[in-house]
Amino acid sequence: MKYELIREIFNKCSGNQMRDVFVSEVECENTDDYVRQFLVGGDKSMEKSVDGNGALIYDLIIDGLHQRLAFTAAD
């Protein structure tokens, strides 16, 4: 299945609300498996949710760095 993927990496610096945002199109059978490739590091966690538009949202914390991956089905 094809998805539009928006990957946000949140800035840890206090007072800086900027974030890195990457937009791409990915093709995968299982989004959980796709996201696991980002879970590299010592201390890590993953939380999955679905927003009101049906997008799959993954919030990752990897060694204190917060990333959000949002998958929306591509037409």
C-alpha cells in the first residue's frame, strides 16, 4: 500500500519551537514494521494512534528525541 509520510523531528532546545519536517511517499505492507527501522538507540518507546482523518500517527521517543511519523493513504 502507498502512503504519504510526514516525519517530524522535534527540537529539544528550550525556546526553539522549530522542527525538521520531511515529506515522502512510501510503499509498505505494514506500517508498524516500517516504523521499527527508526527505533535505533538505547532508550526507546513507540505509541501508535489514529487521528480523526484516519491517518496513522506514531510518536517515537529515542534517547530523549521526539519524532512523529504520520501515514496517510495515498490515492
